[in-house]
Amino acid sequence: MNFDKYISNAKQSSFGLWKLNLGLSFLIPFNKPHRIKVKSIADEKVITTIPYRRRNFNHIKGIHACGMATCAEFSSGLLLLSRLNPKKYRLIMESIEMKYHYQAKADVTAEFEMTEEWLNTNVIDPLVKEDHVYVKCEINLYDSNRNHVATGYTNWQIKDWEKVKTKL
């Protein structure tokens, strides 16, 4: 999968977005049964969605907390990977924290934004001097009525692949 090409096409057309979602459903099979999708993607913002459907329900027929956390993780990781070269940088989620504000009884969207300045200040420039960096991303989740249902905080470790050491 030519990731950059799919991202670029998804920014320009609904067909490109459909192809990106199709490809991601194979690359990230965990998200497929939950039907987590990219709703829109731009250079500085991504919106993903998890539908209000039985498979995503908790015991009181709201969207499950873990489903919303997965949607939040997906949105921040996708935008970071779309701006960093995945062949140059490795991205691993170090931790996630969720704050739930309102019961989700409708489709939920996760919105993550980052500026070019934020990316340079927190990722690119520090990686010149450091082996790895940790960045904390804040993701806001809203139901289809624009109720702020949750806030997610994903902490990502970003490292140049040349600095990665693995045991064999």
C-alpha cells in the first residue's frame, strides 16, 4: 500500500477517501468489525468515526468506552503517520488516557488537529538531538448532536527506524 498516495487522494476526493478506508480495513483488521472510518483528512486535521451500532454497544446501549478510545487512538496515529514518513519513523503508542463527559447514544467522531509548527517543535526538531520523543495528543470526541462525549490523550513514542534496536 502506497500510504502517501492514498492519503493524498483521500484529501482530494470522496473516492480517494473510500479507497483509504478500504485499505486501512485490511492494514488494521482490529478496527474492521467496529467500522471505524476516516470521515475526513487534511494536512492539519483528521476526523474519524465509530458508528452507533449494536456491536459497539456497552451494557447500557451506549458506545463502549474502549471503542471510543480506539477511535481516538486511530485518529491521532493516522494524522501523525500522514505527516511523518512511516519508512523513516516508527510510531508506538506508549499510553492512552480517556476522560468521559457524556454518554454516547449516537455515532461518535474523534477529531485531532496539529499544526506544522507543533509537529516541528515537538517531533522533528527534537529528533535531531534525541533517539526518540514522546508526544501527547489531545483528541476530542463528539456525538452526532455535537455533545462533547469524551477527550482522549494518546502518548506516542516516535523514533527514527535507524535507532530502533530489536532482539532476535
